[in-house]
Amino acid sequence: MNYRQILKHSPFFAGLSEADLDAMMEIARIREYPRGDLLFSEGEQAVGFFVVLDGKVKVYKLSPEGKERILHIIHPGGTFAEAAIFGDGLYPAYAEPLQVSQLLFLPKDGFLDLLMNNGRISINMIAGLSRFLRQFANQIEDLTFKDVPSRLARYLMDLSRGTRQTVELPISKSQLASNLGTVSETLSRTLRKLSEDDLISVTGKKVDILDFERLEELAEKCKEAG
């Protein structure tokens, strides 16, 4: 696996020179983690952040009752926990691989030293954190103003990038339900209703989008008042 190519195509490290990458790889550690291995817990002291090289990782919160709420699914090239190396220095959530995953770990102290000497990395980091803020704002807006069908429609549209007619869910349906702020039974009913309305067709994890225009309209629809 060409780790450097993955890093070069990650928005976080885009535009870095070979020398920059060399400096970063000198402080980085690459390790394979099994599925379900807890990478860190909410409130734990942050000692660095991660880049997914292969596999996928879920970042999630737990309610006081122990119910899981998935915040993000991180795919190859994606970074997570980078904001935790600033501020109070605590991890704000939990993280664990959804499958056997190759992760690159960048220790806090070494990476902050790199930031002091490399403006490009600093600019990319600011842009990356801004994207996460927008994602959180969109999640809050969806949970506040949109019902489950609209949230699911938006998820499928984002997954398709508006171009593909067939998409494959990258996570299980129970994990998707958590990501959308609902339960598996409600998600199943919603998938069935969208299928009955001929917006989509579902076979296992494969979803055929049959009517982009109507699905997009549903994605933008807000909850009925009252």
C-alpha cells in the first residue's frame, strides 16, 4: 500500500512537498488495529490524532444510558481527533475501527512542532477543522428541522454525489440508524416507504436511486409544524 499517495490525496495534507511528507513520516507511527479496538475515550487526554490509511473508523458519543450516537465514519485519507490536540487537550468522543484498519498516528508534540515551521500544514488544518464545523452544523440542522425520511434522503444524495444511480451503504443499517439519530426499526420502515414510493430500490447494502429529483426534494423538506 502506498501510504504517501493516500496522504497526498487527503485534503488535510494536500500541497505538501516531498520534504514536508518526509518530516511528517519521521514522527508518524503506522499500525494495524482490529475491529472494535477502542482507540480513545471521551474525556481522555489527547496524545495525538489519526489518519485512516485503510479500513474505516467510527467516531461516536455515548448517552448516559449507554446508547451510541455515531458522529462520523472516517474513510481512507480522512483524519480524526485533530481538534483534540488544541484547547483543553481532551478527546471529545470515542473512536474504534469498524473493520481491521491501518491507521497513521501523529503524536501531539511532534506535530505541533511541524505546524510551527510549515504554513501549508497550518492552513490545511484550519480548512479541515472548518469542514468539520460545517458538518456538525448540518447534523444539528437535520436533527432539529428534518424528519428521518429527509435525513435519509440527504444521506443517500451525499453518498451518490448527485451522479451515481447505485450506491452501497458503507456501514451497517444499525450504524446508519445511529448516524441519522434514529433506531433500526424506524430506518427499516423509512427504507421500505421510500421503496414503495419508487424513490429507491434496496437490495442488502445496495441502494438504487430511481428518482433523483424527488429524493432531492425530500432531502430539503423540513418537518411539518405542529
